[in-house]
Amino acid sequence: MYTSILNREKPTVDRQFKERVGSALTRVISSEENSALMEEFQLAYQHRSRFPWLIESGQRPGESKKAGAVGAFCDALASYVPMPQPNDEEATTRPLGQPLLAEAKEELSKAAVAVAEDDVSLWRFANGLARVPLDHKDAAVDQLVPHIQAALSQYCEFRTSGTSPDPW
């Protein structure tokens, strides 16, 4: 029978990778070009936070620290599946929306700091990165930014998964 490392022990991620992911996440949040993505991300996690069985609600046993944006970032990074990147002609960009309010950016930035300390989510994110020709141990912040953008975008696309009124 196959058992995951998560069933036996809590995985750990090296400090440098945590710092680079935290920096890349902060860069994505603070960049004006990502305003529309971050606005969509905020709407997605607010929608999902209404359902007590999802991590974003903060109501799951032992996971109250992961309410709201922290849980959403953890879920987005942990569930990231790299997809082929479209070339420049095929790239679709989100229309620029209103810039995020300073309060929203501050909340998301605080959440980014907490996510950068979550070994399990980052370990799963690193495993997702293993599917692309990028060594997560040596990846620079600039190399991580597009993957974090893609992870947040995937989270937004699947925001309604697991949100049926009756999960059972």
C-alpha cells in the first residue's frame, strides 16, 4: 500500500526557498500589473471562506490560522499544476481592473508572510515545480513569479470547486 510522506512526517522546506517564495508572492501582490488577478483571487477566497469544510473558512480542526487569504494562498500553491506556458501571441492578459485598495494589499502581504512559513504547502508547491525544468532549490524570485501567478490563476478558475451547499 502506498503512503504519502504527509502520512508519516511533516515535510520541511529549506529556508532559502521559503524566503524566495515569500518575496515572489509579495512581488505578485504589490505589482500593479497583477491587480486584476489579485482582485479575482480575493473574490475567490471570500466566496470559498463561506464553506466550513474548506481551509479558507478557518473552521477546520487545527487550521484556524489558515482562515481567509492565508488558507487560499496555501491551497493555491499546494494544488499548483504547471501547464504549458502560452507563447506571446497566444497569451491572454486580464484587463486591468481597479488597483487593489491599500488595506487589501496589506492583508494579502501579511498572508504571504504566513504562507512562506507553511512547510506542507511549500513542499507541495516544490513538487509541482518538479514537473517543469526548474530546480526549486536554485530558482530565483523572478523564475518563481510566473509560477505563483499561474497558481493563483488556477485557484481562481477552480474557486467554485468544493463549494456545493451540501458537500456530502
